[in-house]
Amino acid sequence: MSGNRYYRGPPSDHFDGRRFFNPHHPGTDRSLAELLRWQRSGARQAWPKQVPGRRVVPATRVDGLSVTMVGHATVLIQVAGRNLLVDPVWAERASPVRWAGPRRVNAPGIDFERLPTIDVVLLTHNHYDHLDLATLRRLWHRDRPRVVAPLGNEVTLAHAAKDLRVEALDWRQSLDLGAGSTVWLHPANHWSSRTPFDRRMALWGGFVVETPAATVYDSGDTGYGDGRIFRELKERYPSIDLAILPIGAYAPRWFMAAQHIDPAEAVQVLLDCGAAQAIGVHWGTFQLTDEARTAPRDALADELERRGLPGSRFAALEPGDTWVGGAEV
């Protein structure tokens, strides 16, 4: 018996028979002593309790490419007539309970009732700021979308609805979405857990969506490491139109560097994978780490200027912002 209730399979270059891991990358596990050291440091910056935002009503379908920021890591990708939703979280808190945990400071940029019909849901990993069972339950009962997730996450998703069908992928596996479109699960330098006892027992990753209209890469949460997984991406997909990259939840670096890129590393990921443009997510909604709410956006602008890159190539989106074929609106 492996002791893993999420996944049983043969060992591989990223699975030891019980837990998944990141090859060629520093460990992401942190001890209780390290967690207490961080929490007692007193370095956490104050966030506002509420930030005004805007809510938009997306188009029903888009022939080209449009990406709308819902909040944190939740984005609506409308491409080639398909509607894909990444890491849907409409919950008030990123937490296993409703009465504690990080609370959102801005409303979702799209009211749930105003979402167009969702064809595909892409889940990068099982952390509570990325996988919300209540939201998945609403989506499943409303639209019956295809749900794609890394290995092992189907066990957690069964709690959303008994008949919910999950198409589980290992790293570097792809799935045919029809009409000339595919989704590919790419490695990410991260980890997983839903409880204190299931660390790294379900897989994590990012997605490449390749369609006749455009190719989009969403990295999910990831550390940078030696950058090889991003350079590998460029070799497989030399014409990525848009990269959706996290820019927040990075401080302090001694605790977070192995699992979350910072804005400077996000720019390097953009260059490594060769995407034409990028949008920054995973910031400004849930306070997960020490940096100030707008620090990721400001640091991103500074890094682009330092490298001589136009700000238009990498935009940090707020909820309700929409990126359309190369422009933020």
C-alpha cells in the first residue's frame, strides 16, 4: 500500500511511488519551525480590507483570443469559439472553512451568473486558492463542462458532484478538445495539499492550450529553479501568443522562492518560453504572503523598464480587466 489515497501508479521521474516531486528543483516542503519563523517575522504589509473594482459581462463566444481576469488565478480564456475557465474560485475565502483564512479584497470581475457557458475547466492544482469545490459544483450543475486536472485531483473533485467526470493528465500528456484544439499539461515547480497529511500526493502543473486561433500558456503556480521547464516549453511550442503568469505571493523569498516566482522571475519566464505577450495574475485578491497588495504590479513595471521591455508586453490585470488579442481593455 502506497499510503496515497489520491493516486496509485508506477514510480516515474516525478513520482516516487507515494508522492510527486519536482525534478532538478529545490524542495518545496517547509517545516513547522520554518512556518513559525515566517509568521513571527512581523514583515507582513497591511492590505486594505476592500478594493473597488469593476465587473464585466463577457461576450458569449470569441473567434480570436480574449482573456478576462476574474480574480487571483481565475481567468476566463475565450479562444477559437471555446470558453475555458482556469482555476475557478468565486469563494469569499481561500480556505477549507468559511469563517477563517485569506479573504478576497475585491469582488470577482465577472458575476457567476454572467459567465458564458463554460466548455472546459482547467485545474492546475488543489490548493484552496485554486480549487474551490463549491464553485466547481455550481459549474458542473449548470454547464457540464469538461474538467481537466493533473493526476490524483479526481479524488478531491468527486466531492463536488458524484457524477463529475475528470480527465486526469500526467505531465507532458495532451488531450484533444476537438475542432483542431488540444490542451497539454506542462510541468510546474510547485506542490499540493488539501490537509496537513496529503502533501504532494496529487500532481500539479500548468497548461498549454493550442487552437487554430492562438496558443496560450498558463503556468499555474511555479517556482523558477533553473528555468529548464520554461525553455523546454519554447522548444515544443515556438509560437506562444500569450503567457498567463503569476506575479504575486512571493515574499519572503527564503520561504517562497521554490514554489512561487516573483515579478522579475516572471519576466524571465516570459523570455524563456518565448511568448509574444504575457498577463500577470495571482496578485491583489487574497493576501497570502508578506508583500503589499500593489507591490507585484509595481515590481513588474520596474523589471520591464530595467530590461528595456515595453510595459504593454506584460500587463498586470485587475479583476474585470480583459486582454484582447494583444491589448488590455
